[in-house]
Amino acid sequence: MKQENSPVLDVRNLTTTFDTDEGSANAVDGISFHLRKGETLGLVGESGCGKTVSALSIMRLIRPPGSITGGEIIFDGRDLLRLSEREMRDVRGNEIGMVFQEAMTSLNPVFTIGDQLTETLLYHQDKSWSDAYAQSVDMLARVGISDPHVTMTSYPHQLSGGMRQRALIAMGLVANPSILILDEPTTAIDVTVQAQVLRLINNLRKDMGMTVLLITHDLGVVAEVCDRVAIMYASHIVECGTVHNIFHHPRHPYTAGLLASIPAFHAPKERLSIIPGQVPRPTHYPAGCNFHSRCAYATETCVLHQPPLKQVLEQHASACWHWEDVEFSLSSLHQANGHFSSTRLNGDD
């Protein structure tokens, strides 16, 4: 029997591998995280670290030369990796929705927005066309599109970037899924529209009780909308905790480096902090910690042994042998350029 506080989604030791000309590359290597009902988890990291591959693995959308080679993805008491393709098609869009990167390339250019919205309902929920149309119009209105009937007959190229992004979010929500995965929802749209999309996500989450996995490289987005954060680096989750803990008391050198590199509004002439070195190539990850060659705290243990992700404080896990030594100054956050929400960072909703 499912416990009331048990995770809606529980990813356990997930590994996804790609075969390349240089050998096998673990794009995602033994990652674990969970989502509880009504919360938003931010999956954060630089390009190429494995964020999108993690989401595509959950949706079982990895195609050759990639394959899921290990782990479990437990959703609603089922391991998604054990479902048949037909069973998985019933999960996609209907029980787990996903909003892909870049609305212009994610929407089909030869079909109207209405065609693409109603298709999900007609396929998954056996609705009549008129009911599917009405539900689609209602969802477009809920995501803030002022004239949903006109939008239903429009093609993607006829919409602005912000409207395309809203239409894509409506498409992910129209079947009322239990979980919504948002992959870089604010990429390729201007700052004003970004703020509107973030407010939309927050409002929909409250109104619909959504559970959200938000994939981003933008720590400002995380501060605005997330409850917990998982930091990815070179195929591993290296730190996980509440937004407050991660931003105020990071316990992994990579997280501290990311926070220290945030430009400060009140000190425009200061040189930005950088993390020295390069990310290791996926086909040549070291035996020990993937971050050791760039880390000021690295010792021989870090070179030889990969640190496990383990709880180091309450609601806070780190994959670092020297997590107790990690230091971080809050001055960069105190001087931040307004991109972060001070209310959220102070732990208030």
C-alpha cells in the first residue's frame, strides 16, 4: 500500500549509456532522486552534464546509440523500465507530461496548435473532438493566452516566443498529468517573458497541485520556483538539498563554485569568479571524483575513489569526501542583481 508521504517519482541508480566512436559514455551514471506530491525539484547543471538525458530516460525516449543500462524509475508503484512500449505510451503525456526545450523546434510546424493540443486528449482519454477542443481552449486560457480560440487555429510560426512557450506548457498539462517535466522552459525567450513564464509555473503549481521536475542551468530560475535542488556535474548528482541549504550552505565545491560565479549588481567592475580547468570527456571519466582535477580540496582519496551521494545534514546530501571543509561566502548573494528572490532564499513561500 502506498504511504501518504511516499515519493510520486523515485529514480534509483539510473544509468544511461551512449555508444560512440571513442567508446561507451555514461551520460547519466547511477543518479538517484525523488519527487513528492506538490513539490518542485530543480535539476541544475551546465550543458552536457546529463540533465536532459535524465528526463528523456524517465520518459523512456532514449534511442540508439543510447540505452538505459541500469537502475529503476518507480512511478505510481510501477518500474517504468519494465513496462512495454505500449504501456509506456499510455504514461507519456497522460500521467507524466513533458515540455521540451525550445518551443519553436518542439512544436510541429505543419499542424495548428489546436491539432497538437487535442491529439493528446483524443489519444489518451477517448474524448469526443468537441470535448477535446473545449478542454484545450480552457487550458490555453489557464496558461495566460488571451484569445485561445484564435491560437487554436494558429501555426507555431504565427505566435510570439512567449505564446509558443505557453502553448507548449498547455500541451504538457492538457491531460492533467501527475508530474510535469519542464526542460529549460525559459531558454531562448527574453527576460520579460521569462519572468511571466516563471509566474505562470508558480501559479499553475499552486492552482493544480502540480508536481514538477524543472531542468535548468539558471540558478535564478531555481531560486524563484523550486523547493529542492539537485546539482549535476559530469553525469552525477553531486549535491541535493532544499533551496535554502544549497544557496546558503553548499557542501560540494562545484556548487560553491557555481554560486561564486554569479555576477554582482553592485560590483560591476569585479572580475567574475571562475572554476578552473575543463569538464572531463564522457568517455574518459576518472576512477575517482569527476570534479577532482578542478577542485581545491582534492586529495589522493578523491583521485582514486568516487564519493557516494550521502546525507551529510538534515535534508542535505553531498557527494564529496571533504564536504565539511567547503566554504562559501554569502556576499555574492547579498549583492545579487535582483535575479534571485530574497523571499524564496530566506525560506519563505
